[in-house]
Amino acid sequence: MRVPEYVAIAQWALLLTLGVLVTLMFRQLGRQLGVLKSSPAAGPTVGAPAAGFEYAQVDTGAREFFEPDGGRAALLVFADPTCPACEELVAVLNQAHADGGLAEVRPLILISEPASYLQISEPFRETPLPVGRLVTDSTRQAYEVSATPLLVAVDGRGVIRAAGPATRPADIAAFVRASVIPQPDGATLPVLPATSVPPGQDMVRATTGEERGHDR
Amino acid sequence: MNTLALTAKVIVAVMLLVAGGAKLADVTGFAAAVRLLVPFRMPGVTGRVIALAVAAAEVALGLASLSAPATGWLNIVVLGVACGFVAVSVWGYAFHRGHSCRCFGALSRRKFDVLGIARALAIAAAAALATAGLPRAMVEINGADRALLLLTAALTSLAAFSAARALGAARSLGLEGP
């Protein structure tokens, strides 16, 4: 029996496409199970000085400058309204703010997407926290933001004390603690990704900077 | 020439299946891109409905184009949609340069740029090629072949949906995608 030319072409095209898609899924599954090597967790080096940067206030459009060594600890939240995990994080931050859990730090949500995107996400739309839009890609590069959400805790002297993703209230509290508790010079407090922290354990641990970025 | 036209038709149909499936996996993200392109403010739910309709229409058109190759008017519809892609690419480049178009959901991070316009033009050219009158014998398929194509095409779209979901979830967890 002869296969019509059209059917043969279509089946080959579909087979190739399926092959590519299955390979993509296999790679992602491998990364998530830890079988394949994954990229290091996003974020800048803990213990390094935080970079100052310019951003635009989303409500007024006014340009502001973030001063990392302003004498008060800061919590930078790199998040985007179209990222589900970011929505979850901002909802948790909103609650933490309402409970007074962010009183000791300067929180700042930083988005890269257009300000109009805020309207599609309730936590972003309703947040009482200051939201800024990054005006250049160099800020994301300086803070090594390869995935969102990413939290960066900066102490009052402008030193990065913790960096990593977070989704739970306990994670936020750990970031706030890391930024406000005075650290001896040279000590680092890297943050484990929230997904790899066993329940009930504090996600911040004192260790050396060399441990940061290990594959999960 | 006929084989080239057939191949172009198949490629455009498969692209529609993958793009539609991937968009369905992240309707919220695609809705944001839709809102970006619409020049007036619209409620969030409207953006989502439009995004859902566009994604579903792409899948439906891909399925129909692939499984009913003898239906000539479908090629014209596909060409119209491809011209729409070109218009969106040019509009996006003019007014929202550098922003993600989310054309393939989480499967790609393509942005509104010159390369995006070139890709859209290539798709439109392929869709135009497919409108060339092909000999009836080349595009006439029986019921069993049609069912086979429909099934494989649906599976491909489902795979695109799953892959886009997996990539989106991995990025949310901080695991960088390819």
C-alpha cells in the first residue's frame, strides 16, 4: 500500500516536532529531578556590595535611584506580574507588610515588564509596597537575575546578605533577618531555594560563599 | 514545486498547533501581551478571553489545515492569519520593541525585533506558497489517513502544551530553561 505524499510529509513534520517537544520536557524533568545539571540558582554573590540603580516608579513614572548604602536595610524583590510564582510571592509580601513584618527594611518590588501588566495580577495591583520598573537591563545583569522571583536582602551598609527565590512567609522573615542582623565582615548568608528546604527548617544558613550556586 | 508547497502548508499548520498549544499553557502571560498590543485599556478578563480565543483558534486552524488538505479556503484563512502575525510583529516592533511577544508561550523568549518581523514574513511566505493550486490527487486523503493526521496533530499540540507548562514551572522555580 502506498502512503500519499502529503500524509508522509505531514507525519514526518509532526514526528520531528514531537521529538523536539519530548526532548524539551525530558530535559526539564531531568533538571527538576536533579538528574541533569541545572543552572545555578539565580542571584548575586552574597557578601558583595550591592549595586545602585535607577528605576521608574510605576504609578508616577518618576525616576528614582536606589542607594544601597542608605543606612537602612533593603529588600529587593525582582518579580514580574505574569510569573505565577511572583504573584504568590507578592501576595505573601503584602500580608507580611500588613503584619508589620517588613517594618525594619525598605522593600522594593522591581519589575521588567510594562507597568500596564500590573493590572492583570491582583497581588501586584493591590500591593501597598513601592513598585519600580527597571529602566535598563544592566540592573538585572548586576544582580544576576536569570529567573524570577528573586529576593535580595541588602544590609544598611549596602552589602548583599542573602539572595534567592522565596515563596513562603518563613522565607520572607529569613530574608528580613538576614538584612537587619549585623554580620561580621566576610561572613555570608546564602539562601537555599525555597523548594529545596525541608519543611520546618530555616532557609538561611551561615556558610562560605563558595557553597553558593551548587546544583540541586 | 508541488512538494515544496505541500511542505510549506504542513510547516505552517504544525507551527500553528505548537504556538496555540503553548499559548494555552500560559493564557495569563499571553493575555498580558494582548493587553500590550491593544491601544486602549481593557478589563483583565477581556484580555484573558481574547488570549484564550486566539490560542484555541490557532490550534483549531492547525488541526483543520493539516487534516483537511483538500479544503482550499483553509489555506486562504491560514494566509490571513499569517498576515496578521506580520502586522502584529511590525506593530510590536514599532511601539513595544524589546518586549516579549509570547508567541510560543513559555517555549520561547522571542521579542518584538527585526528578526521577529523576518520570521513572520517567512511564515506568511510559506502560507502564500501553500495557497498555490495543488493537483487534487496530491491532497486527496482517505478517512483513515485523516483520522491518523488529526490524532497525531492533537498529540503534538498537547505535547507543546505540556512542554510549555514544564518550562514555565521550571523558570518559576529558578531553574533556567533552555
